[in-house]
Amino acid sequence: MSENKDETLASFQNITGIDDVGEAFSHLEAVNWNLLDALSRVMPHDDAPLSNPVLAPQPALPDPVQPGAQSNTNGFRPPSYDELPGPSNASASSFFATAMHNHNQNQRHRYPTQLTSSINLDPSSQNNNQNGMNFNINFNQTLFQIRLPPTATIDQLKHKIFDVTNVPVCRQSICGWPPAKASDAQIGGTQICNLDLSPENELILIDLTEDGFMDTEPDEVPQRLDKDFTIKILYEPQGTFTMNVSGRTTILEVKTNVYYVKEIPVRHQEWTGWPSGCTNDTTLAESGIELNHQFVLRNLAERAQSNSNAALDGENPQTNSNSASNTFDVVTLDSESSADEFEDATDFNTAEYIFTDSPPVQPLNRHLIPNNTDDETTGSTQFVENYQSRFGEPYPDFFVGSLENALQMACHKPAKERKLLAIYLHHGESILTNVFCDHLMKAESIIQTLKEKFVLFGWDMTYESNKDMFLSLLTARISSNASLTARNIKLDKLPAIMLVGKSRQLGSNCEVLSVIHGNIGLDDLLTRLIETTAMYEEQLQVEIRQEDERAARHQVKAEQDMAYEETLQADMAKEAAKSQKAAAQAAERKRIESERAEENARRESIRLVAEQSLPQEPGEQEASICKIRVRKPTGDFLERRFYTQNNLQDLLNYVTANGFLIEEYKLISSWPRRDLTAIESSQTLETLKMSPQETVILEER
């Protein structure tokens, strides 16, 4: 039973936005833990009859922030009554959906209604209502009535819901189906007659974008990146202006553009209309907003100034009905605004100086780090600066930076270079602080010992916020034991110095070796520091010896690796030279073959030209012919008939056509012996007295 009550309480708070557990508990107790009765109890009713019971739904206005609630500058608002719990409260959602189905006959009277809209998919159903089904859609404190024939599908219902609510189909989540048919209702093609519904059905519509989900599918984002978005911004109270930006624009860039246009710093901008789940780094394409989207923008600085002016005039800004921002009680800055921006906004917090003419008396500054410091590096820097300013010279050499960097410098080094990390824990309210800092920490022996043997890191534990932050850092960077040790140091023992070291005997982790409390004398402090250092160095000797042995092994291995590498390089050089020589030989062969091919082509070309220029060979019975025999170098003969009027060039062409180029061979006549290639080739064979027959000899040149 207690689990059901927890679920009912969680559902009630998520739906109504009531954060006070006691208030929510009292409402549920009053109705014996009936969730629907409790919702009806806290939500306004529309008991008065409407002058026009059927109205077209009006454009949704931004939800005002209820008194005591916190407005959200990123467009995220508390869940309204019609928003079901998220995935973490799945069982509560199931409970509420079942309750909606069991009470579907009377829920339209129990759920608050501001506007009513009705729509009928089947025109013929006006004359045949008994064959149709009525759906009362509860959305954003509005009741929408839709009538469909039994054969209509879930997709058709969702499209009709879009017509009256403007909630895209892809964003619609409908609750209130019979539990046994809930899975079938998620299928678009399911006919409503198959869902075990009654003639009158109460359903709840949830816009998934408002419930923390962006409706853009991952594969749709690249398509939306290059599209243009038209953003209409209602800037209260000045009016509306429009911006056209690319889908690649981030929300922070939109806010920055608004700053350029309206001169409203980003930290002063309060937006309504961004889907939850968005951050300043989210692009418009990823945010899930439509290509045309409306926002409401308010200037927090103007509201703060208006409230201050109202206070000066003796008015209550919360009850001033003429104020444009009287519906907002809590002002929150943009979560992305920097601390510097907040500190620069002096116009926000001037009310404390209104009622006095003289500056307020500043209390004694006992803290070295401002309250609520959220950055360890900034806190460390401020600690050192304020310590030096307050206690003066001489002062120890404090490390400036993060605790993690201090650990790196002290502990996470080879054993020979390793030091102890001394964490000085300061507290401005301790009676030991002045004595410890003005006397012990100024002693030359202490300063030199800390400088030579330790890395000194300081932190101020005066403010609880800074103490809690540093304890979390100790847990994350060193160990939970270190955090517990620091937490257990009582105020009357502060300041204190925690000595942290790392060695293999400690399991290779950093641990607290010793804690020196502030109620100690100078000699005892120096003795404790030296003894802890000596003990730590003794522990390190084993590790140093192991590191030396390891270094020697690495040296031998490195020398062997170097020798192997040199041999390998020599072999590779030989192989490379061999490969280079083989490549050169192959290239030479290729060159020779190429030249030979070119030469053969040239010779063939000359031969073909000579062959084509040969005159026709005369027949044996023709007159005025001569027979020429050519003896080749091999002893074989070539024989052909020529006309006596053919010239010597014709004979030379005949020899060339048979593969014996004149540039390589000489043609010698037998008697008288002469080189025919050396005389005028235009002479006729008859002139050269080579008829009726002649034998010539081919000789290589």
C-alpha cells in the first residue's frame, strides 16, 4: 500500500507542479488517496456556464509562473496538471491511465476546462450519432471534443487532434486507453472499434516536446541544418520582432543576436517557449522547434529595477497589478551566465544601499576564499593572494592551481623526484589561526622545509560551501579516507596540515600519512615535518631501487634493440641496393627493348616505302630487260628482272625491300668491281652496262 501511495504522490506532484510534499500529502489525505479527486480538488472548475460552449481553440499563451514558483530562463517550466510523469515514474503513469479509463464517463466534469472545441470526422454522423464514438481530449486545461466513426484509425484521430490543438502528430502522446489495448493504440492503422472503447471516452494529450523530448528524428537533423527558421519574439512590454536564422544557429547565438538587436545582456534574458532538453549549445535544427516558432522574452534587469522602484514607493511588487511582471516572484539568471557577468550586474542588487547615506561598515575579513567558490583553481589563486595580503611576508610558497595539478607535481612522478603533498587547511574563525600563521608559518626553518620537501597547497574551510566543495575534491582526487580525515578535524584543532604521499607500500595510491593540528609548537611542527619526510623517503627507497633495476633492464633492452635495429637497417640497406640494382637492370633492358622496337619500326617503315616504290617486274619474253642476281651475305641469291631503262635507285629499292638497308650494306658489281651505292642512283641500268644480266654482291658496311 505504501508503494501505491508513493506512486500516487509522485504522479500528483508531477501533474500539479506542487513541490511541497506536505501540501501534496494533505490534498491526497483529504480524498482518501484518490488521485482524480485530488486533481479535481486543486484545479479550478468551470462551474459557470459558458456563453459560447463550443469555441475554436485559441493560441496558447505562455504559462504564468505561480506565486512561489521559479521561472525558468531556458524555456523549461514546471509540469502542468495534464502532464504525466516521465519514464522514471512509469508505474504511476500506468496507474493514472487506468484510472482515466475507469472514470471516462465523468472525467469531463472533473478535469478543469477553460475552452471547449469539437470536431466531427464523419459528416453523416450528424444523422447517425449512435454509430459514432466521442473523444474528449484534455490538453493544456482545454477540452477538445472529437467524434469519429468506429472504422476510423488512430492516425485519423491524431490528424484531427492536430487540427484542433496544433500539436504535430509526431509529438502526440495519448493516454487513457484501456490497459489491455494500450499497445494496439500505438499502431497508427488500428481501428478505434477494436480498442474496447465506450461511446464516450476521456483521453489526455501530452506534447512530447514540452515533456522533455525533441520531436526531430536524428536522421532529420542534417536536413534541417540548412533550412531557415523564422523566430517571432514577443518582447514584453515593447512588442514583437522577428529574426530569420539558419538551422545551424545555436540557442546561445540566438540570445547573442537578441543582445545586439535589443541590447539585453544574455544573463538578463528570460525565455518562454524553448523545448526542455535544450541547452545553449543546441542548434535550432536539433531543438525540435518548427520552422516558424514563437517565443516570449522578458528582461530580468528591468523587472528587478521595477521591483526596486516599487519598494522605494512603498508598494509591494508582488501585488502591483499594473506591473507587467507581477506574475513572477522568483528571478533566476540564465544558467549559462558566467560568474563575472553576475558580479558585473551591479544594477541588480542596489536595494541594500537605498536607506543609508553612508557606506555600510565592512566586517573583518576572516575568510581567504569568497563564499560559494565553484572553481578550485580560482579558489587557490584567491587563497594565496588573500593569505599574503592578510599575514604579510615572509610566507610559505603555496602552489597556485588545482588540487589535481598539485598532486601531479608532488606524487605522480618517479620515486626519486617525488615529494609529499602538504595540504594546509585554514579556518578564519579558529582562535589558533593568527598564532599559527603569524609565527609558525613565518619561521624560516618551516618555510625552507616546506619548499624543499613538500608541495604546499592551501584551502580555506571557513565557509561551509567551500568546505563541502573541497571535501568532494579530496574524495575524487585522493580518497574517501582523506575526505573523512579532513571532515573530522574539529574547529579548535584548525588550522591543520595534512601530509599526503604515494608509494607502493600504500598500494600505489595517494593516502594521508599524517595530520598536524594547529595546537602545536614551532619545534614540534618542524620535528613532525622532518620525521614524516624521513619515513616517507625510507618507504621510497625500495621503490627507487626497483626503479633503478627497471631502468637498468630497460637500458640493456634498449641497447639490444638498438643493435638489432642497426643490423636490420643494414640488411634493409643491402636489400634496397639489390632491389635498386635489379630495378636499374630491368630499366636498362626495357630501354634497349624499346630502342630495338623503335629501330625495327623505323627499318620496317623504310622497307615498306622502298617496296611500294618498286616498278612492275617485266615478263621473261619482253624486250629490253635485264636480269639482276643479288648475292646475300649468307650466300643465297635474290633475283629479279628490270627494264633496261630502270635506274639504279630501283635496284637499290629492291634490295631495301628485302630487308637490306643501304645505310647498312654496300652493293658491289662483280666486274668491274665498284660500289654501286656510291655512284649516282639516277643512272639507268643500261648506262651502267648491267644488261642483259648482272650479278651484284651485298656486303656489310
